[in-house]
Amino acid sequence: MDFGFTDEQDLLRKTARKFTDDEIIPNIARWDAEGGFDPAIWKRLAELGFMGVCIPEKYGGSGMDYNALAILCEELERGDTAFRTAVSVHTGLNSMSLLQWGTGEQKQKYLVPQAKGEKIGAFGLTEPGAGSDVAAMASTAVRQGDHYVLNGQKTWISLCDQADHFLVFAYTDKAKKHHGISAFIVERTMQGFSSKAIKNKYGIRAGNTGELFLENVRVPAENRLGEEGEGFKIAMASLDNGRFTVAAGAVGLIKACLEASMKYCHERETFGQPIGKHQLVQQMIANMEAGYQMSRLLVYRAGELKNQGVRNTRETSLAKWQACDFANKAADDAFQIHGAYGYSDDYPVARYLRNSKAPVIYEGTREIHTIMQAEYVLGYRQDKPLNNMLPAWEPGE
């Protein structure tokens, strides 16, 4: 048990923090208001090695461990949730799924350019009528010779207009329910594919989120990820990785709330003293700090299990649930500490509060994770090793 970070991880944190301080924070109020960030940010993420931070070097990545991904997500969300979401979806949900389930040919064709930041990956699971209930999806994939023909619609898809490659889930045999879902790598340029952004979101306004439309999209059979019927299993494994990044990002949001609140506590005076001297304000600060420290421990424990190649669905679920709840509460308290000024765009806390809500819904609502944790404790739920485990981290690979 080692609670320290390596020199390489410390350098990554410093680099990511400098990038956030220099290139995100000075611009985020404008990007949030405009509903999108400068596309040049993608190039910077690639130049810094952030697009494939935990992908092995042999596949074009930086070759760092899975906790390096957590560090990166923590620092990016300290700037804004939109940038952590970009890395979560591209790396956690897509690239790590290719690393875990892809064939050698799929990794060379899709994973390598994604890890280098030459291409952007996204994830298409949620549908208008299928969120937590994945089996309610309506999308279909019909085999026709050496292709599958995909039809359906996905919604609330991050990077919908920006990604080049999408990991899409559809029924190949609806009669088999969960066991009839399969996964496919879909390219934006495939005929019949289109996307449309959702405008006027409550939060994460600088991020691109929207719908995917699949109208008789012919996908080569070699683009199926895993075997027919393994789609649900692949989706849940992908969510283990995505939830890990969401939890890590929530730690960064709590840190941002703390930093903004500490600054304001020293600046603002009421009743002849800084508001930080008032005990109920101190209580909110203390709760933020407790949430920050507890969430970090849960996240980095899950990351260490990933490094060891051990299944971590239970631990990642707990980290995601608790960290996102703590972040939502921290943002609410930060808003309260700022009082009426919380309503002003001169301070970032309103944006923090808006951004903090989505993570307690996506990639498993807090209610889903509550049930999961109870079922683990009661013995109703047990995880078995997958036939394709996420590779353990090997230094130098």
C-alpha cells in the first residue's frame, strides 16, 4: 500500500495543471457562453500526450498507468467538465474498450490513431428510450454477407459532431435480450451516418453533446468488436473505465470548488470579519475537504486495481457514486458561500453547480450505483473475470 505518486505522475499533474491554468481557465467563461471550445484544444491535447495517456506505447499512447488517466481527468475538470468529458469518452469509453476487446487489426486501424490524437473516438449506447435500461434499446444490426446494416438513433452522445469513430451498440438478435446486443466500430464517413448537437443544455455547455442517426449504415463485419452477443458485456466493461474517469473528474471539480471558496472566504467580509471566520461557512469548507480526500482515495484504489489487471466494477461504482455526489454537494456549498455573487458570471461557481449535475446521472445514476453497492454487500451480485480483461499496466509498454 503506497499513497505516494511517482515522479512521472507528479510531472503529468504539473503539466496538466499548467495547461488548465494557461489554456482553459482564461477562456472557459466565454466558451461556456458560446456553447463550444476552440477546436485547437484537440491539437494541444494530442501534443501533450493526453489523448492516449494510459494506452501502451506500442499502440501510439504515452504508456503511463491507469492512475495517470485519473490524474489527467482530475486536473482537466478543475478547469471545466467539458474537457474531462472529452478525455473520458475518447480514452475511457472508446480507446480502452479497443485495447480490451479489439483484434490486432482493429487496434492498428483505430486505436493507434486515436492514442496519437490523430482521430477522435466516441461511444454510442444511450437511446431516447434506453438509458439505465440498456436492453430497451431499439437499434438493430442485420448481417448481410460480409457487412452489418445498422439502423437506429442514439442520444446524449458526447463528441457527437467532433468524433471520427464511434463504438455503437445494436441488437443482432432482440429475442436474446442482453445476450443479443453486439458492438460495432462505426466511422463518421460511412454512408447513412449523421449527427446533431443538443443545444441549450443546463450544464457542460462548452462540450459537444447530441444525437447519432444510423440509416442503413453498412458496417464491415471486421468492425464488430468482440463476438455477436457480447455487446452488453463490452458496454458494461467500457462503463467501468468511463465511470473511473468520471469519478476522477469529480475529484477535480471538488478541488475547484474548494479553491474558489477559499479565495472568496478571504476576500469577503461580513459583520467585521472575513466570512471564513463564520463557523457555518467553515462547516461547508470542511465538508468539501472531507469529500475531496475520501473521493481521491476511492478513485486511486480503483486505478490501482486496474493497474493489477483485477476486475474493479464494485470499487469503480462506489468511487463514481460517492465522488459525483460529493462534487454536486461541494458545488452547491460553493454557490452558497458566494451568496448573491454566485449568480454572477464574474465567479465560476454557478458553472460548477450546473456542471456537477450531469455526472450523478450519466454512466449509472446515483440510484443505480446505490442498488449495485447494496447488492454486493448482501451477496446478490458477484463479478466474475471477463474473457477479455483490461490489460494490466506493464511499465515500458
